[in-house]
Amino acid sequence: MNGADVYKELVDLTKNRDRWEEKIPYVANLLSSEPVGIKAKALWLLGEMGLRYPASIWAHVPAMAVFLDDAMSLLRERAVNALGRIGRGCYRSIEPYWKGLFRFAADEDANVRLSFIWASENIATNTPDVYADFMEVFAWLLHDGDDRVRMEAPEMFRVLGKRRPEFVRPYIEQLRSISETDGNRVVRIHCLGAIKAAAGDPEEAER
């Protein structure tokens, strides 16, 4: 098949979740020699497959982690995101790479920084305790120069606020200040959401 056919097959497979587990080896194999667009799509799909079938993706995580060091930011972005999704399903499967993900908080590409926050939110959903000593990283991202990154950074505090509010309490005043002064309305709203989650607001707990 040519590249267009392979990409279409991946798009079709995305919608056919009943075949995901059996197709993991095939999709993982596409990481080795296909064009960038297909590698990026394969990484994304493997992340979703890994969330659903963490035991079946385990053996392929090292091949995915190779792209964390790729010179192309799109592939770094997709690899970070994929490890986050897999880590939500099973933290142990991505644990060897977890600390290495923090370097992407300072990646030159805003999309990669954004993916780092998304990945962290995913992992923290079921494994919050590992973030106890790393909250300063996310506090720093609250002041990122990119609006999208700044919009997402408070969501990490919201996720942890519902699970480990003691992690978030030292940052309440900082979040409150940003909620009153940031020029981006979504940033202000998300900071308020994080504060409410840490305070045990019932509406936030349902989100």
C-alpha cells in the first residue's frame, strides 16, 4: 500500500475499536519506516490503544519512547501524548520514561509543552502521588508565553485538586491572582476551576 492507503487504514482503524488489540503490533511496526504523517498518526493511535489495552501495548513502549528525542516537534508531541495515555491505563508501563517527560515543560515548541501537560493530567488521573514533588513545574507553566499552554496548565491543578488537594493548596494564592489578572478569559476560568476542585467544590468533582 502507498502512504495514502496506509493513512486511510489508520483512520478507519481509529473508528473500529474492536480490532485495536489485535492490530497493536501492526500499528507499532509502522513507526519504523513510514513517512512522518503516518508515524505521527500511529503514535497517536498507539496511545489510545494503550489506554484501552495497557497490557498489550507494554512491549511496544520502548519503540514509541524513541520519538521523545526526535528532532521533529510533531513526533515529540505525539510521543509525549501517547505515553501519557498509556500511563493513565498503566503507570508501570511508562515509569522508566516518566521523569524524562519533564524536560518537555521547556520544549521550544508550544505544542510539545501542551502535550506534556495533557500527558501529566492523564497520568495523574490514576497515579497522582508521583507528582508530589513536581508541582513547581506546573506553577511555572501557568506563566507560559503561549496562551494555549497557559489555558491548560491550571487543569493539572484541577486534576490533582480533586485527588490530592494538599498538592494544590500551596498554589491557591498564585492561582487566585492569575484568575483575577490574566488577559485570557479561559485561563482565568481554569484557574478558578482548579481552586474550586482543591476546595472540594461538588460541581468540579463531577467534571
